[in-house]
Amino acid sequence: MECLILGAGAGSRLMPLTARLPKPLLPLGPTTILGRLVDQVAPLGARRILCNLHHHAEAAEDYFARADLALPVVTRREDRLRGPAGAMLTFEDELTAADTVLVVSGDLYLGDGALAELVRRHHESGSDLSVLAVEVDDGSRFGVFRLDDGGRPTALDEKPAWAAGRRSWVSGGAYCLRPELLKRVPTEGLYDFGAHLIPELLAERAAVGLVPWLGRWDDLGTTDSYRRAVLDDLASRAPAGGNVHHVAPTARVHPSALLTGRVLVADDAVVGAGARLHDTVVLPGATVPDHTTVADGCVA
């Protein structure tokens, strides 16, 4: 199996958090969003991770040169964005030579076992393409599946207005597929799983399988969702209701600063004298000035 983690997006909805970093490299406890995904892929049989780069590619390459991850990461720059499915052509030779291709959006926060369930169900079903599917309260921001009476997908509508405020099964941003599908990817323009590949396959009645996932899932596309994932990750490392902090080795926190709740202070960040932080994320290189109070926030 080859695994491609998508790392080229600009993360514009997360600005200014992504002003200096690609979104998958935002800190998450002692690792990063991407580092957590690598940990979850490692037991599945891949011997490496492939990762396409574009936005702040230099920062990503520097990170991979220094990071101690569960699997080696091979990076390649996209000179122009091709879209999530089009990005597979960046590693066309590697992916077409594989038995199975796993593609994971680099901005997912998944409960342990999600990717293992996707790969297992894909192999059992014999589908051409298997999609991790999650249920959300408002489907209008996602690719929403239309299902028949047997729960099988018949169509996929990208960000439909009709799904606003409506509980829906949506594409969860992780896909397992037969490498032969790369032949369908055009060499020009943007090509997406939700807007193009999946609807095309469903229209042709190809074997597209949904793998429902009821565990932890979040699309870390907004500041609120990112902070929520960081705090959830920290909470998982501490007794219920207890304070838990992760301060990176290269961060500087003044002895008079007060940290309560769940607080992450990332690499090279500075927390000044008398500062008070509660349920807050301080990003790499950021500064919290002396005597500043931040609650329920992100500091970039």
C-alpha cells in the first residue's frame, strides 16, 4: 500500500494561523496534525508516506528533515495546484505501482482506528473506491451523499444548499482506491474527489463503497475546529477535568505566567511575565506579551 497525505493547500480559512506554516504542520500536542495522521497510518502496512507540497513548501521540507515521525516521508512540490484527486499525479509512478492507494486529507483529526477501518473494509468489499463517511448536523459545507433504501450511495452533491441544517452523511476526506483509477485523472485543471471523481464513478455505477465512521472526526478548516482538536488531544492525556499543558522544549514561559485548563505552547513561542492563558493554543514563534490574558483563543 502507498499512502498520500495531501499537504499542498493554502489553509486560507485558517489565516493568520497558516501565515507561516502549511495547515498540516500546525501543532497538535507534542506532534502536528500530519504527524498524528502518520502515526495512524504506520500500523497499516505502508512503508512510507508520500506528501505533496505547495503552500510554504520550504517550511514543510525543513520540518520533515528534522521531525522524528513513525514513517519516512517523501515530499514533492506541486508547481501548480491540481486539486485533491489531481494531486495523485504528483506521485503517479509510485501510486500506479501499488496494490492499494490510501489518500488522506492533511487537515483531518481522526479517532484512532478510522483509517484502519477504511482500509479493512475496502479490501473486504472489492470496491473500486471506498470513502470514509461521517454524519454531520449540517451538510452544506461538505460533499453530501444521496443514498438508496439500502444505504448505498447513488450520487454526491458538493456543498448543496438543501443540506443546510440537515443531518447528512458526507465525505470524510479519506479514500482507499484501486490504482487503475489514476488513469481517469486529467493532466490539466483541478480535479477533486467530491466534485469530480466520486460523482463520475457513481454515474457509471462503478463500485463505490461508504465506510461509516462514528468515532472522532473533524475537518480542521477553521480556527474553532483546530483549537477544539488541540484541546481534545490535550484532554485525552489528562484526568477528566484536570489541567494539562504541553510546552515545547524550545518555548519560553515566564515563571510568573499562569496556565490553566488545556494549554499548548509550541516551538519558539514566548509567554511573557504575568500572562494568563486558559484553554489556549500559542503557535510556533508567537509571543504573548507581559500581563496579557487569553482565554479560549489561538495566538499566532
